[in-house]
Amino acid sequence: MKIQVKAEVLKLRHTFTIAHGSSDERVNLVVGLEHEGRVGWGLAAPNPRYGETPESCKAALLAMARELQGDPRAYEPLISSLLRNHEGEFAAKAALDMAIMDLAGKTLDAPLYRIWGLDPAGLSPTSMTIGMAAPEQVAQRAQEAAGFHVLKVKLGSADDHALIEAIRSVTQVPIRVDANEGWHSREHAIREVEWLAAHNVELVEQPMPASAIEDAVWLKQRSPLPLIADEAFTCNADLLSMGEAYHGVNIKLMKCGGTLMAREAVTLARGLGLQIMLGCMVESSLGIAAAAQLAPYADYLDLDGNLLICNDPFRGHAVIDGFLKLNDAPGLGASPLT
């Protein structure tokens, strides 16, 4: 297989602030794999929190691509060898997984969700994310998201209550809160969760630092709201410790290493009685299209990364009235605009 790798600088519509910091742009690496005249597309969104940079990701992509030989319809051994033979760089693995699965679907002339026997009808609504900002800006962004049935709000600062109250001044739609590890003690966390429960908040994602497992167990025993692990879940082996500390887990292709490992994570999480949120990084419509193939598995969808940017280089699955509408194009269902 021939590989091409291109960096895309994605411009955010608004400065995106979470408990970890702020940004105005993110870098994605777009991968094209060519096999017998077809091109499969994949995307990597490297995350510095996990030791990934665009440079390390590209180096990993080129090294792993040298091993790729065979028919993409036999995708399991191809992808398994990548996961087995290389350490770390899960965003790079996710990109190659996507490209291989896109090729497989194009070769078989079917969407990936059909190959897996999934029904795209009746998906849960996707949330629309609002980063931290001044209360009046947060209220304005909530109004801009009027077509969505649920909002995801980033918290983890001294202004948390003011941000929720600002949103509640303009809409009563359900809110999902993501603290991004921003509450550093269990006493603080339980006060916040109890306050949020009185403001039509549906769940809380990663309230405390990922390393604070004992505090997470304590909080789960007392929380009036479901708690969803994100940063605490970095690989599928982590799921074994999730049940005592969280009610659910946010599964992202960039953390798992692609669609196959994400599907395995779904199976493991269900076996442990965990709820499933399907999430994303800031990604173009290509990355969202890959994650959307697993959308029928999810209790909660947070697939809006492409909606946060203003220069999307791909066309994928539409969001209509807050719901993802999967198209029936073969493979991942995404194509470059140029």
C-alpha cells in the first residue's frame, strides 16, 4: 500500500478553553492509503497529554505503513499487527485503522456500519460543546446551538456556577458537564455535582484527576449524577478498574487506536456494566465519520469536533436538528473537498 500524509491546521470558530488550557487551532494529520486504485482515508489528532506531537505521529505513521501488505478486506490481521508491534502513538494507529477500514468498505462497496451489521436509525442526539469563556459569551454560544437537544459544557474553574447560570438564562435543554480533571478534591467535586444536579445536568465527565482513583470511588458512591471517565481511560486495559469509580466511559478512537479497538472497548465496557459515551477530539469530518460508524453502540454521543472548526477539509455525515444522519457511502462515508 502507498501512503500519503498531510498536516491540516484546523481553525476553531471560538477560542477553545478547558481546564487544561486554551487554543485557537489544532493540527490533524490526514492519511491516504492507496491499494489497487482505491484510496482509504484516515485521520490522526495527536494529543500532547499522551506524549503525542504532529512530528512523532507522522514518524510513527510512516514506520507502521512500511509493514502494511495484503488485502484490506482481511482488516483484522492487518490492524492487529500494527497494534501489537508498536508502542504508544495511538492517534497514528487510529489513522491507519481508519484508512484500512475505509479501503475495506470501498472494496466491499458497503458502509462500515453495514459490514458490522449495525442499524444507524434511532441514534441518540449528539451534544454541542461549549468551552469556558465569560458568562455572556457562554450564553451567546448556547443560543447559537439552539438546534441541539443537549449541550456539553466545559467546567473546572472558579466561574463554574456563573457559566451554568448564564446558560440557564437562555435555555433549559439538558447539559452534560465536562470538568476535564478540574476539581482537585473529592469534597469540592461532590459539592459541585450536587449543585449541578439541581440545574438539569445529565451527567459529569471526568470530575477529578485521572490518577485519583480512590477519590473517584468515593465520589461515585455519593454522586446523584452519572460520572463518565475520559482522561482516566487511556487504553482498554484501564476498563477493568472503571466499574468501581465511574458509571460510564468516554470512548474515543484517538485514545483506543482506531475503530476495531474502540469496538472492543464497547464490548468490554458493556460486560462491566458501564454506559458508553462515544467522543472525539477536535477533528475534521473525516475523524467524525469514522467514529460515527460505532454510533449505534452508544448511550451518549459527543461527535461535534468538526462543528467547532471553520475550515473543514472533508465532507462527511450531516448533523440535522442535533442528530447525526449517517450516509450510505462505502467505507467511512467521508471524502475530501479538494
